[in-house]
Amino acid sequence: MPEGFRRTRTGRKSQVTETFYVSFSDLMLLLCVFFVMLLGASKVQEGSFDELRAGFTGDQASSLGTLEKSLKKVTENNQIFSVSRDARGVRLDMDSIALFDTGSAVLKANTLNSLVNALRTVSNSKYKIDVEGHTDDTPLYKVQDTDFGKEIETNWSLSGRRASAVALLLKKIGVKDSRLRVVGYADTQPKESISGKTGNRLQSARQKNRRVSLLLHGTSKDVTERDQ
């Protein structure tokens, strides 16, 4: 075989081999980038992922960050409410003193308007809602007569009944049962520690601990899929 012909074939083979290695390297690089993106997404908090998804879909109502801003706006300059956000979701704390009389679980009529405005923002979101009742550490134990006989009232029962009262109001404005969970914590989850406090500082801490708290997290779709 002529020498020139052999050189031509060898040159083509070398060129094909080099092209293959370049393409394979590009593929490996793309795969590495893909897995890095997956790893990063796995560490994103729920709220951050919702904001990213909202940016792609245009569904800003589904964003925890947007919900937090909306709640802060509607409760602005109203001392009944306190809005915060943590790794679990968005939390709306409501002062029990403004909502209920002492020892009562009946919502005060004069606070319903401002309460409903905030709860409508909650209702219009797509999140699950934990309605949590909290009392202070002041001991409560009394026996009261009811239509069903005598019942014992404690901080446990009072916190649960207050949470239920707010949950029933949420239902009246359109929140489905599948989105709601009601729990009474009594004084087991204080917002502010009372340790070492006396006088006015103690009373201030106790006032902050008496509250009904709404924790918004997940989506209503999650509840539907879980219940099926």
C-alpha cells in the first residue's frame, strides 16, 4: 500500500479518536454540573424552593416569602399580631388577651374584624395550617358544670378550646378541614422564658406566652395525597 495512503488513514483515525474524547469529556462535565445542581436543590429549605418555583411558574401566591410579606402588610400597626418565619414555615401569633376574656375560649366580638382580615390572607394561601393554642404557666384547675355533667378545666383544655375557636372561624371563611390541624400545648412551649423573672418582667413574658399561633407549611395538595 502506498505510504501516502497509510498516512491519510492514520490521520483520519487519530482525528476521529480525538473528537470522541472531546465529546465524552463534555458529557462528563454536563453530568457533574447536573449532579451538583441536584445536591444543591436537596438542601434548599421549603420556603426557598417555593420562591424559586414561584419565579418559574409566576404563581406568587404559593411562595412562603410572599405570604410572609402579605401577612405583615395586613397586620401592620396591629399589636394583636406578630408574623415570623423559620425553617418550618410562616407563623402568625395572635395575642390571647385581645382575642379572649380571662379563662374563656369565646372570641371577642370587637376583635373579629381585624382577625378576619388576617385570616382571609391565610385562607387565600395554599398551605396547611396548624392552629396552636398556648397558655402561660399560671396554674388552672377548676370543675365546672356543663350540659354533659361536670368537666375539669385546665391549661391543656383551655389552650385546645381556644385553638378550636380560631379553627372554626377559619372554616367559616372557607378553609377546608383537610388543611387544618388543631393542638393545645398549654404552657409547654413558651414564646419567652420566665426563668428568673419577677414583677413586670414576669407579667410581660406571661402575656407573650398566652397566644394562638398559626403555622403555615406544606401545601393543601400534600394533605390530599396523604389522606388518599
